[in-house]
Amino acid sequence: MEISIVTFWNNYKDHLSDAEFYKKELALNKLAEPLGFDILFAVERHFSNYSMAPDNLQFLSYMAMSRTA
């Protein structure tokens, strides 16, 4: 069985600065594999803080690269 996780990149009500939010969200996503998740999905939204990662291909490529580094 494969277990997946969906990352929303949701900075609700701009609680954190963009820099703080990206740092924390990347750290959280980098824990997915060590915690046993097999698949990482990402939502895509534009022009709102609902999802601050509008380019999923770039984000998922970064995550794949950081896995091998």
C-alpha cells in the first residue's frame, strides 16, 4: 500500500511572513519521506494566500532533488 500526503501551502490570514512560511513548509514537506509517506501531492492556486505554491512542477522538482542531495 502507498500512503500519500497533500501539501496545501496555506498561510492562513498571513500569520507568518512569506520567508518564514516557506522555510517552515519546506521543512515539513522534507519530513514526508522519513515519516513513511510514499507520494507527495501539491494543490495549485493563483493570486491568493490559499496556496502560495502556484508552480507545482517547480516545487515537486525541488523536493525530488532535495531527496537525492
